[in-house]
Amino acid sequence: MVTLQTRKRLPSKNIWIRDIIHGDVIKGSGWDPSYIELNGQKISRVNIIATVVSKFISEDGNYGSVTLDDGSETIRVKAFGPDVLKVENINVGKLVRFVGKIKQYNEESYLSPEIIRSLEDPNWLLVHKLSVGKPITELNQDELKIEISSDKAEEQIKRSDENISKRVLDVIREISKDDGALFDDILDQSGLDAEEGKNVIISLLKSGDVYEPKKGRLKVLD
């Protein structure tokens, strides 16, 4: 009797495009997917928030591509056959959430789409940046830190104390100028460590209590 094995889908990883472009893509064999290895982790499926900077759809509709830019690097998303439907309604200039697989052909690293959706709230880009941290390919070996998984980050956000959130809001109001308060100044004035501060600010962004009027600055939405 032949036993069929069900292949479990690997989790997607929040990542910078730079780490894909500058990482070594290991091609999979058989059913095994291609992947890059970062900080001891094998990553084949990625979760990226980026801006669409270019788009192409072939005349016959059997091939399409969009180029994503997350501020660290750019990379092409290539779609073939039915997958072209996933990119044809995505417009240049839009902020999108992308989930898909790492691929390589002729020494070009690119992405194959599973999900690509437009995001209307630009604060999601800041949330993504705070969650991911610096690109690993920019860090020295002695600066590498153990990354917190998305699930653990969400748990920490939920555990953020209301009093801490209020303290951070008060600090932002107190030190804000017309274009908001610098993220580092908020951490210094609130007395929180970097990780705890990030999680509180992510929570405040998600709840709509604060917004980013200018890159790297935050302001209370009164």
C-alpha cells in the first residue's frame, strides 16, 4: 500500500529585502524549497512590507512582475501563468504586504508570490521596521542578537501595561514638535529599554493612538 505524505507549509519570516539580495540562496532539490541561511535559520518563505516601484505584464498575460523596495534594497516578484492574477491589480506606488518564496535563476534572486495585498495605512511600514530590526547583513557578527519571533512579539505587545502606554503617550506629547518626536528621544525620556519601547510603540501604532508624520518621528493623534 502506498502512503501519501502531506507536506507542511513552512512559516513565513519577516525579513529585509537586503538580506535576500546579499544572502546566499541555496537551491533545493526535488520537493525541497530554495532558501537562504541567516543567523542559523533556514528561510524559504518571506513576509515583506514594501513599496511597488515598477510593474510589467506581458501582452499574452502569461508573465508578470513587480519590483518591491523596502528601503534596504529592491527585488523582483515574478509571476507565471495563473499567478499573474496576484500581481496584475497591484499598482506602482502602492505599499503592499508580500508573502512568498525565495527563488533564484541565472544568479538573480527573486520572489514567487503567494499573497500580495495593498495596504492603505502607511504606519504598517514602521511596524514592520520595528519588528524586524536592522538587516542582518548590515550587522557585525558580535552585534547579532537572537530575533524575537512574530508570535512572541505579539505576546509582548499584548502584555504592554496600560500605565506604560500612557507614560509613552505623555512623553510623546511633551517632547513633540510640529513634526513629532524622535523615536530615540521617546525611548530616552520614557525610561524603557529598546525592546520594550518598540513593542509599546507598535501597539500604539496599531491602535491608532500615534502616527508617523515624518520618517523616524511619532505624534499623538489627539
